[in-house]
Amino acid sequence: MILGGAAEAREIQLGHTLSDDSHYSVGADAFKETLEEVSDGEFTVREHPAGSLGGERDMIEGLQIGTVDAVITSTGPLGNFVPETYVLDLPFLFRDYEHARSVLDSEIGDDLLAKMEPHNIIGLAWSENGFRHMTNSRNAVQEPSDVDGMKIRTMENQVHMNAFEELGASPTPMAFPELFTALQQGTVDAQENPVTVIVATKFWEVQDHISLTGHVYSPAAVLGSGVLWSELTEQERDWFNQAAQASAEATREEVSRLETEGLDLLRENGMTVVEDVDKTPFQNAIEPVYESFKDEYGTEMLNRIQNFE
Ligand code: EAX
């Protein structure tokens, strides 16, 4: 108990995998500013960018045991903890940014965030990574046959791995902090990420081609530790929700900016950009992924998302 004087500020440890000039850092800054302001300094935030607390799977584990307080993460490894979120990882599920953002901001998004709490992970807000595109150092990709046998790093996500297998590629799951070196050393030829991540990580140093496959929308989530949560009052929880909301909004704005400006940066740095990719053959090739998803997880959430107006 603190007698007299101001309580000591509690320092919140916030991690993510991307560089300190990425869209996640923009979101981390907004989280920090908002939480420090609304709590009137009761909480301070220390940002740990660039995977300094480990990969996304490591950090989510950290949330569960309370060694990490908050994380901005893709849904890559999240399904391993909260299987209900796998639905979001289905390729070609979201039609465009508007569809994705409005679904995640609706009851559907809230329902998915609520599924995390029993796993000691607090879903605070849906933020954004962006539509993922393929890059590689082998050949320009126009159609599925161009990825035949390609060694591609995927996130540690069964739905994504299945999809790349259906396309005839050879997927290797790997945590993000290992990816740059793996591309550099030729352990893998290819990777897939949104323009945001490609720019923030300067993948042009190790990849020659990008094809705008837009094969899957990659949400990000602002997550809190269940251990931390159990120690907070209702009011304090509300401050964290406000901070996460501000973070998601700031990140989405930055994603939108980079969607238009990022491609020029990639070209300026020597990447060839294949813009006119016909998505239909890719979509047809991955159809079996939907069938096995439905067998395992049912169709309810999938239908809600697909039918969302
Ligand atoms: O969340 O692992 C990935 O490719 C993610 O897109 C990245 O860590 C940002």
C-alpha cells in the first residue's frame, strides 16, 4: 500500500516484431501516448520493437504467463492458442480493406476478441497488417505454376501452410525475426507479407520480385496479458481499451498511406512489381483449404464473414 504522495507509475512492456519506423510502431506510439495521457501517468509504456522480446508466438506465450504486458501481433501464430481466429487466415476471404475493417469492427470482431480470454490473452482491439503479397528472388510470379516448388517462408499458421501446399510451393513456417537472414542465406527463396512489412524490413535487399497477389488479408491484434488484466480495476481496463483503440486507428491510417506510397519505394529500391495478377487461378487452387477448414471448424463464422454487408 502506498501512503501519501503519488503512486509509482507502473511500466507496461509492449512488444512487436517490426522496425521502429513501421506501422506497428506508429500504433505502439499511439498506445503509449493514449495510455499515459488517460491514466494521468499512472501507467507508462516501454516499447520493444523489432522482435526484441522474441517472435510473435513467444510474445503471446509471454502474455499468458505475464512476462509481457501487451503485444501488437499478426494473427500468424494466434490460431495455435485460440483456434477460432483461424477463420481470419483463410485466403481470399476478405474482398477489400473496407470489408475487412468493417467485419473486425462489428460484433464478429468483438466475438473473436472475446474468445481469447479463456486462454489468458486479452483481445483489446483489431489493428492491421494489410493484404499480403508474394515476394521472391527466383522469378516473377504471374500464376500458380510460377510458385511451383518455391521454398516460401510462411507464418507459423496451419491455414497458410495448407494454402501454399495447394499452390504447389514448399512452405517453411518460421518466426518473423529469423526471416531476413533466411532469405539472405537462401534457406528460403520467397516470403509473403503486406507492403507495410516489406517496406519496414527493407526486403528489397534480399528479394527481387513482388507480385500483388493480395492472397490474404492479415489483421493485427492489440493483445494484453491475462495476468496483468486480473490486477486491473474496471477503470484501468477502460484506459487500456482506449489505448488499444487509438493504436488500431493510427496503424490503419499508416497502412492506408503505405498502400499507395509503398509500391514506389519498392520500385525505387529495385524490385520488379507485377501488378496485374489474375487472382482467380490462385483462388481456385486453394479451394481445398476451405473444405478442410469447414470440416474442422464448421461454417458458422465463415458464413457470417462472407455474408457481411
Ligand atoms: O506481424 O510474421 C509475419 O510475417 C508478420 O506479418 C509480421 O511479423 C508482422
